[in-house]
Amino acid sequence: MSYNQHPELANEFNRDVDRVSWHDDTLWWVRQKRDKAANTLPEWEQLRELASQIKNNVLGNLHDYLVQFEALATKNGAIIHWASNGAEHNQIVKSILDQHKVTRIVKSKSMLTEECHLNEFLQYHGIEVVDTDLGERIVQLADEPPSHIVLPCIHKKKEEIGELFHQHLGTPKGNADPQFLTAAARVHLREKFITRKAAITGVNFAIAETGEFVVCTNEGNADMGAHLADVHIACMGIEKIIPQRKHLGVFLRLLARSATGQPITTYSSHFKTPRKNQQLHIVLVDNGRTTQLGRPDFRNSLKCIRCGACMNTCPVYRRSGGHSYHTAVAGPIGSILAPNINMEEYADLPFASTLCGSCTNVCPVKIDIHDQLYKWRQVLVSKGYSPSSKKVGMKAMAFVLSRPKLFARTAKIGAWIMNKIPSLVKGTFNPWYKQREMPTIAPTSFRDWYQKNRKS
């Protein structure tokens, strides 16, 4: 097992210096849009606190709200399914499609289905899946996973998208005009919407009080798929519950502003009762969520509303790319969620952070993200999920730092080497140096200065 997947994948992304620069700049631009949007609301911090407290209430009463939602959704005409994990979720979706003899479907953006690897499962069983969110469709044509939960193809240049469309949609070679490519995608997807008999959507919020759910998109693709299909399957993590419809006003004001700087998503669509002759299925999925709920240090991560704000502000994510996280939800929040599902496979992710706290500052539901990343590091090391080299290095450091005289001696030796034999520090033994300049060594250390001047 390699505990260095993120550094290795980030290094691969960093080979394209220009791509790293505009990826960094673009996401920081989105972060700035978020700040401007937040500053237009004097009550922004009160909204964040209220949203956090509503989610606290949900997590403390999750069972009751889920039972209430199931009863009312069933009364509304929906068919409820429960899945304990990703494999069960995938089997349920396939059984619904098999029941209706459907082999071609459309799907709107759903990070839960990415988490469960639904596309690969259905395609393995001969069912064609077409992602209808434009960014999702682009990465699907590229045979890649999304690199961001809100901006799935943020890592792609428009010229690369033009070439993908030329290969798969037959657009003219060399045409990378975004407006032209969007029009081509619209024509391409219209036929899919009209001819597919089943549609899958995600769920942004489910309301216990009414048994309805809300899907937020900027393209209207979830509505097109769901309204034209005979079978609508909504896939939902159990943490997406909110108690009452009036609480939507809090979360909808926070979601789009945090994600893209918009006042609200273009479409916030309510689904409650299936239309005549249509079936509405809702699949409620655990997949490790109750385990996370039972971890006091990490349960707050279940408050996440998938806005992506922590990714847009994270200096590590911005310069390492979403694919370096090798999990469905990348960035700081994904680095908390993934180890809950598989500690060994995702042991590297909590270390992919500077712990600067910017992610926590922008989180619209006040998840203590950087604190949880730090706590995951402690858990993973205690469970033995860390490289041997790091363990040895930390033990050596603890040995030196806990002995003042030894520390003073090694510090002087280190300063002498950096002054007299800098090639040892700037060589291959110090990868940290490759991207940085070594600081100039002061003629006198603070320790020596303090001992000399402590009386004065």
C-alpha cells in the first residue's frame, strides 16, 4: 500500500506549469466572487450559524427525520428504497431499470453516484449512462472522473474540450469557442433527453416535513431528465435531510453564494409527487454515514452541503488538482469523508493540507474542517496508516526536540552545514528545496541571542 498517492498524482499535475497557474487563478477568482456575494448580506454570519445549528439538530435526530420523510414521501406517491452501502445502492438502481427494461438513461450531477461508482457498474451491465451536466458530460467523454464537485471539468482547457467534441460530437476541428461548443452540447443532449425513459438525479435537500426533495442546477438538466422520463430515480445520502421547508431559505441563500458567488442557483426544483403514469423512486444511502455520525470528532462533516467553497480556497487543492485526491469528493472536505470509508486507501489525504484554516473560514455550515484534518492525522498514525520513513523521522525529531542541549548542538551543526556546505541541503536529499529558496542563515541564532540578552 502506497501512502504517497496524493503527492505522486499532484506531481503529475504540476508538470504542466501553465495549467497549474490558471487552475489556481481561476479557483481563487471563484473564491473572490464568493467573498463579494457574502459581503452583500449583513446577516451572512448569522445565516452560517443558523444553518450549522439546523444541521446539528438533524444529526441529533437523524433517525426520526428519516422515518418521517419516508412516511410522507410514500404518501406522496414515491417509492422508497434503503441502501446500506454503495454496492447495495447500485443493485437497487439496476433492479429498477431491469424492471422497466431500460438500457439507456440520462443522469444529472450526483456526487453520491460518483461515490458509489454507479456509472461504471451500470455500463458493466450493459446500461448506457449519459451525464447531462455539461461539465460532467465533458469529463465523461474524456473518460475521467470529475475533478471538482461544482466545476467538474475545471482542469480542462477550452482547446481540449474542442478536441473532445470534435472526436465524439463531430464538431469542426480546432473550434474552441465556448458559445459554439455549448450549443453543440445542447443539440447532442436534447436527443438524449427526448429518447431516454429513465432519469437519475441527485438530491441537494430533502424535507422531512413534506416528503419532498430539492435539486439545484444551473443548466436545468435535472428538470429535463426527470420531467421527460417515465422513471425518475433520485439518489440521496441520508444526511441531506432538513427538518422543515422554511429551512430551505437558509440553505439556498448560502449554497450558491458559497459555490460560485451567485445569489441563487438558476434552478431550485422541488420534486414531491410523480406525475400521472410516472414512477418516482428515492434511494436513501448510508455508505459509512452512520459510522461517521458515531465519531464525535468527525460527525460535523455530515453537515456538508457540497458547495465546493473549501476547494476553491484551499492552496493545496488549487495547485494539485482534484484528481490528485483519488476519491469522488476531492479537496479538504473529501479528505475528511474518504478515510471514514477506507482508512488505508485514503490515509494520505488528511496530510494534503497546510492546516491554514481557510477552508473552515469559508464553510457555509461552519464545519471545523482543518481541525478534523488534524484529528484524522492522529487517528491514522495511531492505527499504523503512515509511511515508515515518516514514523522514523518523527521519532528522531521528538528525540532531539525533547533534549535542549542536543537540540542546541544539532541546530549549530545544521547552520554550519547550510553556510559552509549548502550543496548538501540543496541536493536530492531535500525535495522541499526544489520549489523554494533556502533562507539566509542569521549570524546569531535566537537561542544564543536570548541567552546573551535575557537579563536586559
